[in-house]
Amino acid sequence: MSEKTSPDLSALRIRRDAPAESGPAKRRRFPSWIWVAVVLVAAAAGAFLFTRRNASFAVETATVSRVTPGSAASVLTATGYVVAQRKADVASKGTGRLEVLNVEEGDHVEAGEVIGRLEAEDVGASLQAARAAVVQAQAELERARAAAKEAQLAYGRARDLLADTLVAQSAFDEAEARHHSAQAGVDAAEAAVSSARANVAYAEVQVENTFIRAPFDGTVLTKNADVGEVVAPFASSASSRGAVVTLADMSSLEVEADVSESNIRQIEPGQPCLVTLDALPAEPYRAHVKKIVPTADRSKATVLTKIAFDRLDERVLPEMSARVTFLPSGSDSVAIDTRTVLAVPASAVIERDGRSVVYVARQGRASEKTIETGRRLGGVLEVVSGLDEGQIVILDPPPRLREGSRVQPKS
């Protein structure tokens, strides 16, 4: 039996100077398609997140505004304007150059007060001539009366002589004719005096027409002519002015509102209202329906309704925009709470994480705001804190809407 030969281990050596193998050679290599897949998934996720953040939501918006608690029980609302029921474009009755103008915009005038005056030299001269004619006519009347008296005496003597047959019939007839003629002369002279006095009255009217007077107590709204311009009734020529000033009785201010035909049956005279002026949104006025004009505007399908203020002040001006809130008939207007509170449509408020949240639209982005709400006033909620008047809020915010989301109002 042959003997096994042992391996010669002395030939084995560890080479310490040999270069070490690189790291990737020691690790397990992954197929390249796995790395491509990872990159694609990461890109898709990033694109999804970018698209979600930059997605644009078409939303409906509303403005945070002030409302009165009393308007929560309103029947309906309408818009209109403050209008003076007594208003006039004051013009001259005569034609001439405006010599004096005594008022400016905002001045208060009383009925009959002289607002302005036209040049009056020509009509003044006519008046003097007419008065002189009266004096002349009166002198002619006195002469006619004297002649008539003389003729009457002669007629009387002739009549007595004729009775004694001391004068011929022809002489008597002549005296009688002179008597009647003299009496007719008196009648003519009296008529001439009346005519002359009528001419004086006409000339006085012409002079009075050079004065422009206020037809009623009121306030000057606009001044339409200046001293030196030619004015005429109804602006009878292109080179002349018509109205010199526009005058309004400020105590006659009312609101004229257009109410839809379909809602007019909900309105009746005497019904209480709240009038909110755009210029004074925080201070509504108590008012009531004064009159429903018995005709409709076919172009707008509305009926004109006149609203009278229960109390006016100097801040209410003609042509101001107004919003009228009609309250139920029989409501106690004195008990109406006219104080205003900040409010937002109830549909704009959502609950998130136990908080009342609204989204404010600003520069095309949604901004989340946490607010504190108070009473519910009809379709709106009182805002205690968290919002300011005039901010734009998003109604019915979409579930995916977040801080910074792009938004655009629905057309």
C-alpha cells in the first residue's frame, strides 16, 4: 500500500503589497433597471406633489362685511339711491347776461331769496317809460273830464232854454252831441290810463324776471352758470345757459329702490326697513316703506319703491348708494338692533382639527385663517376675531384646498 503524500504548505504566502479590491467588487451588485425604477418613482412623486400644490381651484367668493343683527329676519333686500323728492333746476324767466350770483354749492337758501340777477338796464328803462305814460294818460283824463263837465253844463242850459222855447232845436241838439262826445272822451281817457298802468305792470314783471329767486327752502347742489354768461329760459340757444343752479330740499330725501316684480307682494306701505348707505356701512338708518309706485319698468322687470327715513341727519346726501333691508310687517322699528357686526357667509366656515377655519383669497392664493365665530344671523355667522372687513373668503372650500393653493374666481 502506497503512502499518501502531504501537501507542501510552505509554498503558500500572503502578499501584503497586493492592491485591495474596490468596495463595489466586495458588495452585491443590483441590476441597473432597479435604479431606473427608483428614479422614475421619485420623479413621479415629486411631480404629483408639485401639481397638487400648484393646482388651480375654481371657487366662489364673498366679501367679509358688516351686518345688523336685525337684518337676520329680513324679508328681502334691494338696492337703490338717495333721491330728493323736492328738487329743481332753477333758471331765469328772462334772457340776459348774468350780473350777480349770490350763492355757491352747499349754501342754504330760503324761499323767495334772490339767488342771482340779470342785467336790467333795458327793462328798467321800459319801466320808467311806462310809468311816464301813466302820468300822461292821467293828465289826458283830467282834461277830458273838464271838457265833459263844460259840455254837460252847456247841455243843461240848452235843455232849459228849449223848454222855454228860447233856443232852436238845432242848438239843443248840438249841445247834446257835444255832451255825449265829451263823456266818450272821458271813457277813452280812463281806458288809456288803465292801458298805461297795465304797461307798467308788464314792465315791472320784466324787471322782476331779471331776479332769480329760490322757489323753496333748500340747499344748492350745483352751480351751472357764472357771472358774465348769458342765461335764458330752457337754454333757448346753444350759446346760453339754462339752469343757473340746482336746488334740493334736503328734508325730502328718500331712497328709491327697485324691487323685483316677483317679490313686490312681500312689500307694503308702512313696512319697517333698514337703510344702509355705502358711505356709512356701520350705521344703518331706520326707515319705512312710504310708497309703491303703481307701475313696473318693463326693461328691468322691477317696481319702484320709495323708502322714507324715520330720522335724517346731514350725512345723508342725494345720489348716495343704499341697500334696503325689508323687515317683516308689524316689526317694532324702535326695537331693531341697528348696531353692526362683522359677518361671513356660513358656507365659508369649515371645521378642521376642532378649529373654525376659513380660506381667504389673496393674490390668487388661498390663505387659511382660524376664526372665532359668534351668533348665526340668517345665512351668515358673526365673526368675533380672525378676519377684517373687506377680505375675500372662499365659499364651500374644496376638501383638497390647502394653504397656498392656487385659486381663481368662477366666471
